[in-house]
Amino acid sequence: MLSTTVQMTKSPLRQGTKAVKHAVRDNDEQTKRVSSKLMEIRRVIELLEDPFAETLKERQLFLLKKLSKRWKYGVFLKDLAGIFKILNICALKGHPQYTQVMCDLLQICRLPFLKEKSSDELNHATTVKECFSQLGYLMRVPSTEVRIKICDSIISFYSPPPNTSYPDGFWPTSPRFKAQMVERSGLAETLVLSMALLEQQLEVKLRLLQALQLLSSSSEVNCDLILKAQGARMLCTRMLEPDPSGQLLFRSSEVLWNLLEKGCAEELSSQLSDMDCILCLKEAFLNLLLSGYRQYELQLRNDLLVIISLIAENPTAPLIESGLAKQLILFLTFPEINTQNPLLHSFKLSLNNEDFEMKKLFFNLIFVMSRDLSALQLFKDGRVLLALLHHANPNRKVERHDWSSAQQEELQLQALATLASVAPLLVDEYMTCQGNTRLLLLLEWCTETDAYFGQENSCRGAGGRGSRKAHLRYCIRLLRAMTSLANEQLNQDLCDQGAIGQLLGLMASFEKDGGEDDAMTVEIKTDILLTLSALCEEDLHRKELFGPDGVEIVTRFLKLSMANFYSGLGHNKLILSTVDAVWSCIVGCYMTEDLFLEKEGVFLLLDLLQSCPQCMQNEVLGTLLELCDNPKTLPYMSAWRRGQEGQTAAALLTHLWREEEGELGVRRHPSGMIADVKKPILSACQEDASAEPLPADRPSASVMDVTENLRSKIYSIFCRLGFENLPGLSTEDYVTLAIIRRYLDFKVGEVWEEITRKLELEGVRPVSPDGVGLQAVAEAAENVARVTASQQAELLEHQRKKDMDEEQLLYSEIRSNHKQEELIRKSWEHFVAKTSDYKILLESKKYQENCIESSKVKTEDAGSVFHSTRISGLYVTNFCGRVVTVESTPMHLTGGALAHTELALERVPIQGGAPQKLPIASQDQEILHQSQMPVE
């Protein structure tokens, strides 16, 4: 910046005049330097490009060396374009002397990039991106020094700038600027492609791998660029090239690990699934496994095992064909399975953390490989299941040269988790190894109360600290996985060993302990119920073994509040598994059904049906339908009431029918009547699917509709309850019931209509008798719909008339109330008239006497003396006696007899509050004053 300084000077020509002196400061000098550098770069470029200056090589080299020494603290963003243009020109010349100049210029690129304005990063972004792209292309220069300098420059991009002083007015770019420009330039892809030029340059290759390691660890964009250039495959196939230092394998694996963490795992697995890559990984892993003993070698071995596990997830990877899978199974079953394989003679498994992690990675590899059915034979030959069951032994003690108790617990939990996935695929091996016996012994050990302190050192042990609950969870999960196979031999073996009683006892112990259930406890209870359902289904004897204890447990779970359904702890699964246990363990055995009915199980199911979400209604209805086969169930269904209104089972079922039809999009009138007699129960999805012809082996939409919604179950329950004399139904319910009653007829007509429509779509014309039959069926179904619609109309009309009668009755009551008020008013007016008009009083008196005379007995006894009860001379209509009651104005209106005195009654004012003395009106005060004046 320019600044002006005003100074007072004495001129020899004229004294006292003012002179202005311009002072140039450092920032102006820096600006001039930048401009001079730009001019110098341009002159050098012109000299290098001048075809007549080809003989001036010494002058060119002199200027280039001089130019390379001009940057000390950093490179200006304005100079980058010129510097890289000079680099490209020197690269094209190819002379060794120019190569040294290129190294000097590349050394400059390691300096910080300086900017003068904040907007320089945005303004020069395109230039910097192109320069970085050219930097990668300079790897084509066949010079080891140049390539090393290029890699060093790239590595320096991710290093913090040194804490040095910079020229005034300039400061380094932001730390993220260079990284962003590297991502946009595609430098990572260029570096990967340049690896093909470095076959015999180990030092350059190591430096390049170091640069790729930084690039891959910095961003996901660089990882995608490396994978785009097939970098994973190139790195894997070159990792075993001769390298005395061992850095080639280490850095290659680090880059692959970065690609696994931040890149596309599917693309990485696809590139490494090549046979050459797998063979290289196999050789590298075996070398480290058998001969590695240093800390970093053991860690590198585990990293390679993780990469192999990733490859195993790809079903097309030739792990078995390469022989790697067989060798991995050999090592993962050691030392549980002792074999005479020569590879195991030099294999030693220590007790350090790296070997412990490798053991867990082997278990994970078994789980991954189990997805490939072709690996099952290798599991059988290698006795993998026996090795896993070895960790499920509850009585196994920790020996001197064995894992610690915490490590043993973690391995045991992971082995059980792996067995839950592998054992169902190897049922024969499981039975041969007596898996049921081992699991039941482990289950018994989990329920013991001796001192055992769970370490909770892994994610699988979460929630089981200080107890065996984590072991119990995975043991029950494994039992559930095995019983769900519906293998009769396996299930019978479990029942013969008392598994049902043992599981029921475990459930009873949970209920006995009480307390709030956590997520793990709820999961264990759910798995136990599912296991019992799988064992007892379709076997009467096992349902009898379920017995009273099982019924008590099920009814207790059915009483759970639906507020827990969305608790997030798994109560929704627990309630659903409870309903499944009722269906599988109770229904079908009259002994357990009677016990369930005595425990009010039907009431609990109906309560659950009324409050459960829609996703559970199908299962609950199916269970109720199966229970209705027992005649003792129907009285319980009829006696059920819910809520203050006393909703009945029939009303609940009709309500569910209406909700289901609303969900399916069935067309109905607002009153609930049939809207289309040709499609009385057709849903919206059936109409959409009707235009698509289906293959013969696929059920039609009408048939699938029977199993996919609640209507068929509701109809079947009503067939058992009956359609007449159902309590608690409104007119709307009866309108719905008319449709339910004809559901089967409507469904038959719908199926035949669907058959006709399919024939039309396929261009098939039925023969005349078949056509007549189809037409008759369609007309019959339509007539049934019309009859049903007319019945619904009659019901609605009857309800309308009933509502009208009730409305008229209400109006009559209102009129009666108004008439009584009118009579009271007229009576009061007549009373007032009698007191004010003497003639009216006489008429009333005469009318009263006539009424009295007419009410007397007309026959008179001659010997009797009659005494009159009336007092003569009275002209009042009241009945008079010795005591006279005078009706007057109510006291609360006049204030009492002393209203106009100082002793007036105190009254409560209208607005409330304490009693107050009412003020005396002015007129009343005057009357009171006159009454108190003395009479003269």
C-alpha cells in the first residue's frame, strides 16, 4: 500500500513553503517483488519456448537455478501456473541437467502456498487444481529423484505449515485448501495408474504408497478415485514383491484398510475377489501367521484377516478354489481340535491380545463363510461345530496356559452367537456332537446361584455384568434357532431330556424374582416362548407337558399393559410370542384349553384384540378362531364386556370388519350399505390387480385376499357364535353383520367373476353350457348382493323411524313441561284475581262449594245427625280451621317484618361475600320517619 507523509522542510529558494515527500514502505516493495517474479517467470518461459534459444542451454539453466532460489518462505498462488509450465517444459526436454532443475522447482512446491487476499483461494482454485493434476502426470518422467520429489510434495500437502514469518500482506492458505484441490484434481487416481511405471524402483514405490496412505486416510473422495483406478487389485497383487524392510506389505495393507473404512466396501470386495489377489493374501497371511512374532506383524496379520473376511462376504470369491478356506478352517479350530497337519507344527498360539483378537476374527469368519453353502462340507471335514461346542462347555476350567476368565467369557459368548448361525446348517453334526445335551447343561449352569461374576467386556456381554444372563441369552437364542427347524428328531431329543420343564422353570424363576424387566430379560422370555411354541406345536403330549405352569405364565403375560408395547424394550415381541404360545402350546389340547378358559384367557385375548395395534389383530383373531372349536369357549365369548358402554364381542368384531374394509378401500355408502352390488366386497388392490394375467402356479388376488386380511376369520368366528340374538349391537353393527353373513356367497361369486375376467383377458371363450353357468353364477351373486342391500335399507329405515319416534317423544315431553308451566302461571293469575276482584272470589267460592257437594255421598241415614264443617260467613276459597295460614310474599323478597327498621334482616348479596345490612330506600325512610313522629 502507498502512504503519503507530509514533512515541513526549508527550501533554499523560498523559506516556509510546504513540501510533500512520498515514502515507500515494505508492502510496496513486496508488491514490486511479486510483479518482478512474475515478469521473471515470463521471461524464463519465453526463453525456454523460443526456438532460436535452443543453443543457449547454459543461459537457460542459469536462469532456472536463479529462479528456483527466489522462493524462501512460500509460493504465491499467482506463481503456480508459471512454475508448473516450466516443469512441463523441462520434462519435455528430457536432459539430465533439466532434471536437477525440476527437483529444485518441486522442492519449492513443498513450501506453504501464500495468498494476498481472502478471495485468492476461490479465484485461483481452478489454477491450483490443474497444477496438482499436472503434478501427477509428471510421474512419467523416468527419474527416480523427480518421482521421489513429487511424492514428497504430495506428502507435504497434509503437513501443517511451519511457524515462520511471512512477507507482509501475505499469509498461508487454509489447511483444508490443498486437500480439497487434491480431491478435485484426481491426483489419487493418477498416482495409482503410475504404479505400473515403478516395477524396479522400490524406494519410489514405498514413497508413493506413503502418499496414497495419506490420501486414502484423508477423504472418501480419494478412496473412490483409488478404487476407480483398480487400486485395490494393483496394491494386493504387488504387496509381496521383494522388500527387505517389510514396508511394502505394511503400507499396502494400510491403504487397503483405509479403503475398507472410507471407500465402497462392495467395490473393494469385488476387486479383491480375483484369484491372484486371494493367492497373494493367502501367502502373506500364512507367512505372518507362522513366522511373525513382532507386535506390528501380529497386528498386520489381523488386518489381513479382516480383509479376508470382507472377501468372504462375496459369494463369487474363489476362497475354496484357492485353498485358503481349508487352511483357515485348520487354524481356527486349533487348539480345540488336534490334527497331525504339518502346518500346525510351527504354529504357536500365545495368550497376548493380538492372538485373542485373531481368535475372535476366526469366529467371525465362520459366520461369514456359513452364508456359502459350498463351505459346509469344509466345516464338516474340519469339525468346526465340535470346536465351537467346546466353548459351550459350562464345566470347562481355566488352565494355567489358557485364556483369562474375561477372555474365556468373551470367546464363549461369541462361540454361542456363531453356533446360532452355523448349527442350523449342520443338524447331523449337531446331533452327533450331542449339542442338545451340551446346551441343556449350559442352561442348567446359567440358572445356578453360585458365585460367578460376568465381566461384560464385549458388546455380547452387555447387561450381564455380575451374572450369567449374557450366557443365558445366547444359549436360549441357540435353542430357538435349532427348534425352529421343525426337525422332529432334534425336538424329540430335547423333550426327552426335559427341555420343556426346564424352560418353564426358568420362566417361573424370572417371574418369582420380580422387578422391572430390562431389554435382555424381555428378549430371553420372548425366545423361551418361541422355543416352547416350536416344541409343542402339533404334538398333544408336549402340550400336556406344557400344563398348568405354562398356562399360568401365558395368562400373566397376556395381562401386560399395552402401554409397554412401544416401550422400546421388546415387549411388542413378547406379547406377540405369547399369542403364538397360546396358539401352539394350548390350542388343540382340551386339558390346557380348559385351564386357559378357567384363567379367563378368552377375556384376555379379547381385551388384547380391542387394544392391540393392527399388525397383531390377525394373530389374535386366528387364536380365538382356533379356541372357538372348543364348545366351552362360546359362553366366554358371549359374556365378555369391555369399557363403560359394555362393548360385546360381536360389536368388537363388526367394528374390526369396518376398519378392515376401510383399510382395503372397499366401496361403501356413508351409512355402511353396499355401494356396488356387482362388487360387494372387492378391495382396491384387487381391482388394480384384475387387469394383469397371472401364471397358473400363482394364486389369484381373490384367493390371496382370504389369507391376507381379517374378514375370513371374523366370518368364521360369527359362524360359531351365530348371527341371531347377539347382544350389544347397534343398527350400524347389524348393517355390517348383514354383509358378514353373506361373505362366503360374495367370495364365491367374486372368484367366479375373476375366472370369467381372466378367460376374457387370455382370449378364451367358454363353451355355451359353461358360459350359461358362469352367467347364472354371476346373476345369483348379484341377486344376493341386492337382497342384502335391501335388508340393510330396511334396517336403516327402521332405525330412522325409531329415531323419529324418539324425537317426537322428546318433543312431547318438552311440550308437557311447557304446559305444566302454563297451568302454574294461570293458577297464580287466578289467585291474584280472587284477591283483587270480589266477584271473581264469589264465583270461585260458589264453584268450590258445588265441587264439595258433588263429592259427598248422596244417601242419607234418617237416624243420623250431620254436623257442618264449614264456617258460615266466610268468603274465602281456602279451607279454614282454627289455625289460619296466610300466604304472603316470600320473606326473602321483602326482607321480613323488620325490613324498614334498624333491625332489618341481613341478607347475602347476589355477588356473594359476607352478609351485609341492606340500605333503606329513601321512600321507606320517609314512611318510617312519619310513623315515628308524635301525634298531636
